[in-house]
Amino acid sequence: MKIGIAGIGGIGSNVARHLAQAGVKELKIVDFDCIESTNLNRQFYRFSQVGKRKTDSLEENLLEILPDMCIEKIEKKIKPGDASKLFSDCRIVVEGFDNKEFKKMIIEELSETNKVVVSASGIAGVNMETITTRKMGNCHVVGDFISDQDDHVLFPPKIAMVASIMASVVLRVHSKNKLVF
């Protein structure tokens, strides 16, 4: 079963890493951006990859973990109406956007489908004690549901923790009838 990841920054790249480490064989990653040096404290990229496309670099990093992983890369900024087409072949979609409007867009667009959406809300700031998971319809949301990156610093351990919990949700859904790791 192919798992889609929309946005491969702090959340998306780390969820992908955890999925590769757990033995998930098929991913579809969608992003339009290039790596900046300011990304390196919280995203699964290396200094030597600064300036390169995130899709190419994440594929390279994941294949170092799981060489037989099949990764479909799409270099695209997702716009309204794109999500259901882009992820038509995915049962689970991870939302990894840092923009509230894009988060809302993809959740709403996929809410009418049979896809499971795993999203984040409230990943900024240093308080990690209030991270929880809520299920709303076909969507699982992980975070503190309060902190916004406009008001709080991006704290790498918190981002990693949220990404780990999101990967755990994906793995539980993915392996309902079989273990993948």
C-alpha cells in the first residue's frame, strides 16, 4: 500500500524517515521546494544537500535506509483541487504543510474520500507535555492544538516527537492486518 506525503519539510521528511526505518516499501512524496541551510536543524536533510530539491534529496536519504523502497516523486506546489488526484493511489496521506490554509485545504479535500489523513496542529514552542492525538472523521491530528509558528519558535525535539507520533499512526493504520516492521 502506497503512502502519500504532502510537504516534506520538518514533519513530512521525518515521517518518511520513520516509515523507511519501519520497512514501508512504497511512498509518494510531493513538494516543490529546495533545501535551505535553515531547514537542517529539524528536517531530514544534510548540509551537502542545501540548494537541491527536497524530493531528490529525501529519495536519496530514504534509499540509504531502505534500498528497495519505491519512491514516487512529484515536484509540485499543491493547489486547490489537486489532492484527491495526486493521492488517488494512496490509502493514507500525511499532511506536512506549514501553512494553515494548505493544511485546511488538503484535509477538507480528502475528507470526502476513503483515505486516512494524518496531520499536525500545534508543533511550535518548547512545551512537549501537551502533545496529543485526536481523530476527527478520517483524519488523525497530532500536536498541542495551540502553538503556532508565527507566535513560537520551532523547537526541533518537538517537531521530531510530533513526526514520530504521526508515523506511529500511519504504521498502525497501515499494518492493521499485518506487521510491517
